[in-house]
Amino acid sequence: MKSSTRAGLAALAGVAVITSGCSSKAESNQSSDEGGVEVGAGISDGTINLGMMVDLSGPFAPIGRELSQAAELYWDQKNEDGGVCGQFPVQLDLKDNAYNVQTTVSLYSGMRDNVLAFQNILGTAPSLALADSLSADDMLVVLHGQGQEALGYENIMLANATFDIEAANGLGYLLEQGAITSGGTIGHIYLEGSYGEGVLEGVEKFADVNDMTVRGIQITPAVTDMTPAIADLSSAEIDVLVVSGSPPQLASAAGAAAAAGLDVPILGSGPTWTSGLLDTSAGDVLRDKLYVAFPSASFDNPTASDFRDAYIAEYPGEDPSLQIMLEYVEARALDAVLEQACENGDLTRAGVMAAKSEVTSVETEGTAPVLDLSDPAKPATGEEYIMRAADVPGGLEVVEGPYISEVGQEILDAK
């Protein structure tokens, strides 16, 4: 396969953190005409340069590797079809931000003059740290994250449901199926910070609407044994266990619940899941008890299956997770914006920002719900897929979706 997106990878090992520097917005907004389309910063010799900052050496390095490789694959396929509007090939400028806010800010200062937009920045906090600079530079970023605090920023685009909606969707499905009932108790083990506390907001909203009680236990990333937390929740006689932590923490919670005789449904968020959990001692419990609300469809979708096959062919020996489909959907979203900007005859940064407000319906062949990118105050969708653990590629299969619960819709409407 041709590898026109690979420039960032070759130089990655030599990337230095830039601690200062700024650019002139006037300089970055200088434009010219290429084939009837106005272009400016981030387009050089007819090629669109997109930035991408993901974690390749920190706590989320396995996810970052999959995101970067999936993005490369998507844009390679796009380039083989002629590029954006059949005219502009795309190249990625990939950097390792190690999921660190200061590193992200420093790297941005060295990238800002040379990219049209950012295919991804991994993490809500790193993206929000750039909010003022992104606005000053007319720079669009696709956030790989679901933190609701990123809503309302014109330059930060969320292509999936936020964590609060995700929690309400999962619990709403369980309520509709009779797996839980109103008036009961929700046990919630959640990580400190944007992710866990974002899910907690949705759990508490759902509990309030359905006259339920929340028994919450906050944990840090360093906590590996969920036995004490499960003992506490078991004594509270919970009716459902929600886990908003890492995959190892989910496995520990599931195993401890089984050992304690806590026979309740388990609801996980997207970041809790990796298919390798099915090979752990908690695998059987997860197959029996786990539900996951997830932003994209599983690999049983034909387009998702084809993309997985292409990914494995490009990266032999890999067993990709559904993170590659989240990246596929995010790339489709940015692709739609760039195509709209090209149709408008304006592929400058300002033109890209203007085009985003016009994109109200992105179709992804069923790999995700239909996306509306036009309103920065709302996520692109509130719908998700409810999945169960199974011995299939990716480890999850869809049982319902696209789906949004009544409480999820209330949260979306209120944003």
C-alpha cells in the first residue's frame, strides 16, 4: 500500500519538545489558489498536512498506537481514491504527546504553522489546554475523548457521545430489559478525573430520574485490587455495578464480584474494554455479566470488518481493538468537513471552520450513528451501541443500536 501519510512516523524518534514559540496569525492565514480552491497554512505543494498528537509512550500507548495506525490506513485509502475532493492528498504529522498536557502545548507550538487541522489530539485535558491557541489560529481539532467539558469550544470537535450520555444509555438499556428496576441502588467504581467523574454525572442523573441511590467509590489509576471496593458495594446490596476505570480494574472488579457472590449486571464504559480481558481469569464472568455502551459498531458490521482486515494486512500480527473503529469514524468526520470546505472553494483554516458548521449528517456505513458536527455545544450524536462480551473479533458484539435512552436524550437536549 502507498504510504503518503507516513512522514510523521519516520521522524518520530527524533521529536524534541519545544518549550516556546509562536506564530503570526496573519502569516498562517496567507492564502493562494490551487485548482480553483483557496488554500493557506497546512497545504504545501498540493498536499494537506494534518497534525496528530497521541500517546505513544505513556499510560495509553497501546491505544495511541492503534489510533495512529488506523488514521494512517484511513488516509492512505483516501489518497488511493484521489484525496480530498479528488485533488489533495493527505499527509499526517504524527507526534507523541505521552498523554501529557505540557508536552501537548509545547509540541503544538512547533506544529501550528504547518498543519491545516488536527486529525486527533488524545485526551480532553490536553485538548482544552490548547483552547485559546486553537481559537487564535482558526485550528480545528478532532478530540479523541468523550469529556463533556470540551463542549462549547468552536475549535474542538467531538464525534461521539459524551461520558454522561454513555452512562445513561447503558443504564437505560438495562432498565428497559428488566435487568434493573427503579428504586434500587447503583454501585459505581470510577477513576478520578474527567473520565470517571464524567460517567458519574450520567449515573447520578439516571439515578435521580429513576428514584435510585448511587453508592460511588473513587479510585486512582494505581489501584489494582478492587476487592475492598466490591466488599463495600456488596454490603450496600447494589443492583448493578458500573465500572469506569481501566481494563485491568474492570477485570479485578468482575472477579472480586464473582468471588463475593455479587450476582448483578456489570456496565462498563468504552475505555474499560479490551478484548484481552476475555483471556483473564475474569473472562467467564465478563461473558456472563458485562454490558458495554460504545460509540462505534463492532466488527460484525461489514465496513468495520473490511477495515479490520485491511488493518491486519497493513500491520501483520496485530489483533486490533475497536479503538480502530473510533479512529475510523473520527477520520470520516474530519474528511466530511474537508470535503465540504473544498466544495465551498475554501480550504484555508477559516474555510474549514466555516465548513464544519454546515456538516449536519455524516454517514459512516453503519459503523457509527449519523453525526451532526454543526453545533459545538453538543456532541455529534447521543446514540451508541450496547454490546455484550463474546468470543468474536474485538471481543464485543452489538445487542442494540444505534440507541439512546430516555435519560440520555434528556441530557443531550439540555446541552
